[in-house]
Amino acid sequence: MIGNVITWLNDPSHWRGTGTTDGIVTQLERHISYVGIALLIAMLIAVPLGLLIGHTGRGGSAVSVANAIRSIPSIGLLILLVVIISPHFHGRTQAGFIIPTEIVLMLLAVPPILAGTYAGVENVDPAVRDAAYGMGMKGGQVLLQVELPNSLPLVISGVRSAALQLIATATIASFVPLGGLGRFIYDGLAQRDFPQMIGGGVLVALLALLVDLLLAAIQRILVSPGVSGRFSKRADRRRGAAGEADSRVAALDEAEVAA
């Protein structure tokens, strides 16, 4: 079976597509577009809301409500929204299927981003916040110049979690007449073409891994070394190396004295 999956993935026609079916490259572009649009909308909603709740300390129940939304079955909600929305669109447009799909994906992405942003702001050291107010900063300045930079690790962690969930869940777009990498999974299952089905799953897993590595690199760039702890780790290594060097020098001095 593994050999058949590798053969399916290495077949050029599966990457280019044929006259009747779209290839891996086309479906990958669609999958990324579904995920990117939903993630962007979720960030525009959840990050400002999380910053506001964390800064003011009010509305914390909204985080719990958002987390409760994650328990809603994705496919069931997708079918319900398609039934409600798609009759309003006619002709050759796919908007009646794309809009419900993006709504479902957006609802899944909001909770982890909101929770991460809220937790990041709430966990800022009160002494740091008080020092900022003591320097004469206003509420908005404290939020943007102190709380937001210190909360970035948890904010980006929420975005990474949401991105991974979206990449996996965006396969449901193929449950309705849309594309994406889920098309290989659903078509493979319907045709009992298991190499195609497993190959689609492998592509989804590889995409999730690559996106997570990319977001991890972005997090390393955006987060200050002082906040992430990289600066202190480098300083500890330097102190450790200096301590070892001093120990060697002292040992040599003792050896010379003894001689």
C-alpha cells in the first residue's frame, strides 16, 4: 500500500491534472485560499477582541462562549449553512458553497486565537504594566507598546493552532462541490482508490507541517528575544562558558603552585 501511495504521489499527471480533473497543484492552491481567507477574517475579529478583553478585564465569558462553539460538528454546520445560503445564489457561481465553508472555518479559527490573545495580555506581569502607567503612558499606549509585545508569543501560538485546525478541517470543502486537498480524500473513498485517499491525507499533513514551521519562523522574528527568553538563554550560556574558562584557569594556577 505504501508503495502504491508513493507511486500515486510521483505520478506527474496527478500534479498537473487532466482534462476532466484538477491536479494537486490546483487543489493545493484552493486549499490554501480557503484556509488563508478564514484565518485572516478570524484574526481581524479575535485579536482586537482578545486585546480588549485582556486589557479591560471585562467580557471574559466571551472566551468561554467562543470555545464552546468548537464543539459544533463542522460538517453538520456546513450542510445547514449551505441549505440556508446557497438558494440565494444562481448561475455558475460557487459563492453559495464558498461562503458557508468560510463561515464554518472562521468559527473554528476564532476560539484559539481569541483565547491565546486574551491569555497573553492577562498574563503580562502587573509590575510591568504599573511601570508603564508610572511613566505616564495612557491606556492605549500601554496596550500597544507594553501588553501586545509581551503577549505576542501566546497570540502567535493561538494563530498557529488555528492554522493547523483549518488546514485539517478545510478538507470538508470537498464535501460540497468545492475543491481543495480534501477532494482526493473524498474521491478516493468514493472510488475505493485508497492510494489516492491516503495520498490526499499525506498532502494535508505535509501542508500543516510546512505552515507550522513557517509560522514558527515568523514568531521567532516578531517576538523580542527578551520576551521569548532567547536573550537570557544566550546570556546564561555565555556565563556558563566564562565560568568554565575561569575554572580551567584556576585549576592551571593551582597546578603551577603545586609544582
